[in-house]
Amino acid sequence: MRAADIPEDITEILLTEEQIHEKLAEIAAQVAIDYEGKNLLLVGVLKGAVMVMADFARLLPGHIAMDWMAVSSYGAGTRSSGVVQIRKDLDTDLHGRHVLIVEDIIDSGLTLSWLLENFASRGAESIEVLALLRKPEAMKVHVDCRYVGFDIPNEFVIGYGLDYAERYRNLRDVAVLAPHVYS
Ligand code: 5GP
Ligand code: MG
Ligand code: MG
């Protein structure tokens, strides 16, 4: 599904699938250099990061390990609660591993800062973050994010894995959700 297929549900197309892929290719080239000779573990944060992970991982050369973590901080609303709950933990022992957390979006930063602290206690050799999107105006806590796709305005966005009440994840583009959908 493309953003043009649901004009009544969105107010603006922020990023097209093509722009996203181009940016992920740039980041992948950088990550390939930064992690050359290292055994990289990508950790995707379910469910929003599924599309980023699928496209990004396939742009990397060599053998890449992937694992998944499911945390929740949102429920069905559009605001971060700050309360993070593990719904599915990793299967991988992080001891001595080079971990790159793959996230869809940094909004308040609360989820990631919690995850970073949690991962740091598991003995990883290094931990970095890749976020496709970041909302600088919404950040409540600073998060060190080594690879950022796009800084976007402080609006609720959907598509490319990002949902509203489990809808719109299969939208290929990233768009701003029309307020009438959630108000
Ligand atoms: P945080 O506020 O903790 O940084 O964001 C936690 C999670 O909330 C993100 O990983 C993402 O899954 C979800 N989220 C944050 N902002 C948005 C948004 O604009 N749209 C959607 N669909 N999800 C968001
Ligand atoms: Mg997420
Ligand atoms: Mg969500």
C-alpha cells in the first residue's frame, strides 16, 4: 500500500519508500566500514522496526546475526507512557557481542534509554543504535544514536512498520496520520 492509496487518512507524506531505501543504503555502507572484521548482532525492536530491519540487514555484506526484542510503552494511544515492559526477551547472550539496536523511531527516547541501560548490564562489547526516524523536539531524555535516518517534526507518523492501533504498518511510505483518525 502506498500513501497515495489512503489520502483521507494522512495529512502529509514525509518520506517515500525510495527515499528510505536510499538512506538505509548510505547507513549500511557506513556500518559495513565501522564493523569490518567484527561479529555484528542486529537487535530489532518489535514490531515497528521489522521493515527497517528487513531492508537494512539485506544491505549489509557478510554474515549478520539478528535477534528481536519486544517491549511496550505505548498501548493503542499516540503518547509514550515511559513505562517499559519486556514482552519478548532476546534469545542471544550479549556477552562480548557487538550490538546494533535497530529502531523505527526515537520519540521521547524513554524506550531506548531504558533498553540501553538494560543491555549494558548484559556484558555486550559495544552497543550502538540505528534509528530510522527521530523527533528532536519530542525527546525527553538524551539518547546516543550513532546512525539516524531522518529527523522529523513532532507529529504522529505511520507507515514502514509504524502503526496506529496495529494499522498502517504495511504502508510503504512514512506519513503523518490525520488527526481525525485518532481524535
Ligand atoms: P519513545 O517515546 O519511547 O521514544 O517511543 C517508543 C516507541 O513508540 C517507538 O519505538 C515507536 O514504536 C512508538 N512511537 C513513537 N513515536 C511514534 C509515532 O510518531 N508513530 C508511531 N506509529 N509510533 C511511534
Ligand atoms: Mg519502536
Ligand atoms: Mg505502535
